[in-house]
Amino acid sequence: MLDYEVSPAEAAELLKDGQARLIDVREPWEFATAHIDGSVPMPMGDVPSRAHQELDPEERLVVVCHHGQRSMNVAAWLRNQGFEQAQSLRGGIDAWSTEVDPGVGRY
């Protein structure tokens, strides 16, 4: 069983190698302010109605928010729904910006 969190560096490697899909659960204005290329915008409130229609339970999912709290809640919810490879990006997009890609804006 995977840990509930994945570090920004680990997530970057997974994404680079095409081994994971990035799900951004922030609000639309947050996504418009800053986002990681290739991430799928799915605001937290939309996850229950969209997850089973748009996500594959067998796929490795990295869930991202601003600092990691919302994404942890969504990752836990997804795991309870059978998405056993869902993980939260530790520190959120803020940590991604400082540790992986400074080109991603901070807010």
C-alpha cells in the first residue's frame, strides 16, 4: 500500500515518466493563478460527482491543492472509494513551486 503522501520530487519523477496523473482540487481561480502543466482541474466539491466517471481506479493519482490539506482529504476519500493508488502531494503546489518548478507561481 502506498503512503498517503508523495513528495514533490517523487511526484515529479512519476509524472515525467507518465506513471501518474495529477488531479488539482483547488478552486478555478486558484488554478487560473498557478497550476502544474498537465494537471486535471477538478475542484474538491466536484470530486464526488466526477471521480467515478473521469478517473480510473487502477491509475496512480497524485492529488494537489495549495498546501496539502484539501488534497489529503480528497486522497483519503478516493481511497475509500476504491482508488487505492491515490496520494496527496505533500506541501501542495506551494511546495512544488519551491522544490521542483520555481516557474509555477506562488500565492
